[in-house]
Amino acid sequence: MSSDLVAGSLASPIRIACGSGVEKAEMRLFAGLSSGEIGELLGTTERTVERDWQKARALLAESLASP
């Protein structure tokens, strides 16, 4: 399965639930940035980044668990 297909199929639920959560997840997973660094780049708090990350992780787990 191509990474574009996986990213496209999982990005929509995450984007709906937490707005820019996909962008934050990409920064965390692919760029290796910390929550503080992401918050600084996006002009938001570290706590907001953490909260969005928790929502994105929960939705990702749910999407992967569903047949």
C-alpha cells in the first residue's frame, strides 16, 4: 500500500476531529519536532499541541482497528 493512500485515508478523520492535527502529527512523526517546537512554529501553546496529538493518536488507533 502506498504511503499516499494510507496518509489520505487516515488524514480525513484526524483533520475533522482536530483541525490542523494532521499537520502537527506530520511535524512530530516525520520532522521529529517536540510539542514545544511545533507550538512555537504554529503560534499555539505546547498544551494545545499535546491535546491535538492525543486526539490524532486515538483516531489513528481507531481507524487501524476497524476492518
